[in-house]
Amino acid sequence: MSQALQDLLDLLDLEQIEEDIFRGRSRSAVVPRVFGGQVAAQALVAAGRTAPEDRPPHSLHAYFLRPGDPGAPIVYTVDRIRDGRSFTTRRVVAVQHGKPIFHLSASFQTHEEGLDHQAPKPPSPDPATLPTSEERLRGYAHLDPEVVERFIEARGAVDLRYVDEPPFGRFGEPREPHSQVWFRTNGKLADSPLLHVVLATYVSDMTLLDSVLLAHGRGGWAVGDVVGASLDHAMWFHRPFRADEWLLYDQESPSAHGGRGLGQARIYTQDGRLAISVIQEGVVRVPR
């Protein structure tokens, strides 16, 4: 296991300070606020700590309310909405400086058999044939070296490989609003189903709005030709998967309007099983 992955696991291991109340810390991100994927992952950890172990998450719905302060702890309060025969529902509010910064609802379900179909996995090259994120980033002379190092540090726990040039790699002309990345953690994880869902939640916020940028030929936060932030985020976990094995993140943007952009995606295992569906809307503005 890489040290970066161990540091991330430590970050996600919340401190319990009271029944249904947990405290998490933060670390620096590419932008001067708490990374949204971190808050979503920590909130899901808090919810999962209060749910039965035999009920993994099957969905989450979240709103980012205020920018998080990376220098202050985050307190997560869990509300036990419902414990039914098959489903468990939890609501989590994340608070900093006395104000809510994030709200999450998560639902957990016992395993059961049922109808089964899925959309097929789209074509994609073998991840082993693609350059690593670090190799790509260090190859772009137009990027500020400080920004490159911040990106590399922020993604150190994850082996993330773009299929095509990312927005910050080639910009200036619109491209198809479609992006693919392969990802897995930089090291093996324990067998806890919740842990793998939490790690996928963390990664899901890294690249989902890339397809919005591609549609308009924008390079994104790395080159400063847009400003933005996540607004809301939803995930559905369809089938078991491991976050330490290759997952294909197939992303597209059907719409951008009114200073907001929508990204939607499917995450597949390498052998073709549809594991997760994701939708996110974010603020995407062109600086004046």
C-alpha cells in the first residue's frame, strides 16, 4: 500500500465524539477549499458507522452548501431516519464554524435476489497501456509546475489514467463532451464493502465535470479559464466491486446553462459489470 493511500484511509477514519456524532479532519486540495469528494466520503463513513454491517450503501444524494475550510475540523451529525426490514436510511449534516457545509442522505440495503440487466460497457483501451496521471501532468509544459505538484499530491492515493487528453492537456477548441478514465487505489484494501464504496465516492468527484469543459474547449481549474465548484452529487451502487481493482469511469455532459454544468457517468468493472451510476451538477463560470 502506498503511503498516500494509507494517509487517505487515516483521513477517512473518523473520530467518534458522541453517539451519532463524528469528527473528521481535512488536507489541502488543488483549490483552496476542502475537496468535495473528501466531505462526501467522510459523510458516508459516518452514515455507514450507524448502519448494520450486512447492509451496504445502494445510493446517496448530497448537496454542497458552503466551501469547506481545510484548516478546521468537520463535525458530522447522523440522523437515523429509518431502519426497515430491508432498507436503512441515514441523513448526515457536516458542520464547520457553526454552519452546515454539506448535507447527505444515504440508503443501505440487505442483499436480495431480483431482476438483473445492465447497459453494456463501452469500448475502452486496457488501462495498462495508458500513461499514469503523473506522467501526463509532467508532460505538459504549459501548466504551472506548482499546480502540477498539487494535482499529483492530491491524486497520490489513486492510480487515475485518462483515455484521451484531459481538458487541461488540450484546450482552446470544443471537443465531444465525453471523457473516460480508469482508476483504482494505489494499493490493496481490506474486504469491507463499505470501504470500497467510500473510496469510489471519493474518486467520483475528481473528474466528473471534465466533460462540461471539453464541450467548450476549456482547460479548467488547472489553467484558470473557468471557476467552479460542485453543487450536488448523486450515486447509485448497483453491483459489488472493489476500488483496488480497475474501474472504468465513463463520463459525459448532456447540458450546461445558467452558470451550471451537468455531468453524468457510469462506472464499470474491468470485466464489464455496471457497478455505479453517478450524476453531478456544478457551478462552471467563465472568469470576467
